[in-house]
Amino acid sequence: MADLGNPRSSKTMTRRKWLIWSGSSVGLLGVGGGTLYAKQAGLVDAVGATLHTMRDHRIADLSGAVLGIAHGLSPEKNVRAALDAIGGMKRFVSSTDRVLIKPNIAWDKRPELGATTDPRVVAELVRACRDVGVENVRVLDCPVDDPNRTYQRTGILEAARAAGAKVLLPAESEYAYVNIAGYQLPWAIRDTFLWADKIINVPIAKHHGSAKVTAGMKNWIGVTDKGRSRFHASLNESIVALAELVRPTLTVIDATRILLRNGPRGGNLDDVQVTNTVVASTDPVAADAWACDLLGTARSKVPYLELAEKRGLGKADWKNVVHRELQLG
């Protein structure tokens, strides 16, 4: 993928900078170090590469409802109702925008197991963009399991294509290098994240063994398929650093089914609860806090929420932001 649009280039990784960085104790908050870190993160090729700055994908007008919550038997209707509650898709994208939709396609699991985003939710977001006249809609994630299997097994490949999106496997998108707060080395992310004018984050709400809850902000670990284990060394700080890197236009949380236990991979229907809900929000922190409440996890046990709020990324007390909750048939 050659055309990045107009991302703001910051600087170039020179050999001298590389030697300084790779010879020092590097990593988030001092975790990891040196050339081993660089090799594991896949950053050896960063020498001579242009470093890009991720644009802010939020809309300028953040007045009106911040959170839309829709409950109903149809995931598609829930998507539309949640969007309409905060102004509709036309508030967020225009026909000339290049839109990236980022689901959770991490695992080689059927959608009913609650480990990945429901394909019906992804497809309806594609259709909502297309209804506004958007021609360039792409869907991308960097799965943990084999992408060829996960894209098909989750149902997202077929559903998103049928709705009118171009679905990209990670290998169909090139690497671009960005700085991530707290890391001394640049990071290789998939360049579709720089290509996009607008980004819609569409995670599933579920339990996570380490983070306690995974929803929107943790879903940004999927911006890359290189060296991701390094993010888990200081997981809460990494989640917030990634949330600072990617400022989405929208966070749409799929809670059609939620994984109550044994996340993030799951695999047992007994761990899944059908809740038939979709949330759309301009505040990623509020959206994740809502997911914590839904999963019955105290927000105080999810440190990245407080960290993200302190960094000015949103409000953890979602009940005190402007929200609309709808009960559909």
C-alpha cells in the first residue's frame, strides 16, 4: 500500500539514532532492552525509514450526545440506533473520506464464541458509511492467530466484503514507522492506519486475563503484527500509549455477545452471555468504562481507565457524560 495520504512526517531514523537507541536500555518504562528488543519488534528495517505522526481522527464538533446505547434483537438495528443517538454516521464521515474500520479479528474462533467482533456489526458499519456516500472503506486487523483463518472463521471477511468494504489482510498493507509514547524506538504499524481520514474502532466487550477487560483502547494493539508481546510487559501503560497514538473518530462496542470468562481467546459457549447491545461513542474512555460495568468488573480494577482519563483521553464516569439509551424491539 503506497499511498499514505498526507500523514505528517516527523523525522528519519538514521544509523546514528539507531545505534544510540538500540545500545541503550529501551522499552516502555525501562522494560526490555537493546538490539534484542529491536529484533523482536521487527524494527531493524527502521534505519533510514521516515517516521510518521498519526493524525487525530476525531471530528472537530464534539457537542451533543457522547454515548449512544442500543438494546435489541437485531445487531444491525442496534448499530444504526446507537449511531443515530449521537448524530448518525453523517455527523462523522463524508463522502470524500477514506474510512478504516478496525474490528477485533484476533482469534480463529466462530463469532458465537464471543472472542471476536460480530460480523453483522462490522457489516452494518460498512453499510452506514456507504449510505453516506463513502467509496473507500477498508477493514483491517492484525490477528494473533493466522489471518487467513481468522478472517474467514470469524465471518468478517465475507460479511464486510458483501457490505462494500475492501478487506485487507495485514500482509496487504505495508509497514510505516511511528513513535509511541514511552518507547525509545519507533514502532512498525500497518500503514492503513496512516492512510485513513477517519477510523472507526469496533471491538467486542470481553474479559481479559491480564487487563481484566478488553474493549476499545486495548483493541489498538492490533495496529501491528510485529513484536506485540512487548506491549504486555507493562500492559496498562501500553494500552494508554496506544490510545494516545490512535484518536478514533468513533468507538463502536459490540456487546451482542460478551465473553465473561477465559478471555481474550475464549472457546467455550458456557463463558458467553448474549446481551444484544451496541454502543457508539466519541469518548473511548467512557465507552470502555461502560464495558467494564456491563462485564461486572469494577472500574478500579482496570488501571488503564484512570491512566487514560489523567492523560485527557476521555471520562471514565460514563453515566455523567451526555448519553442516550434506547430499547428496541
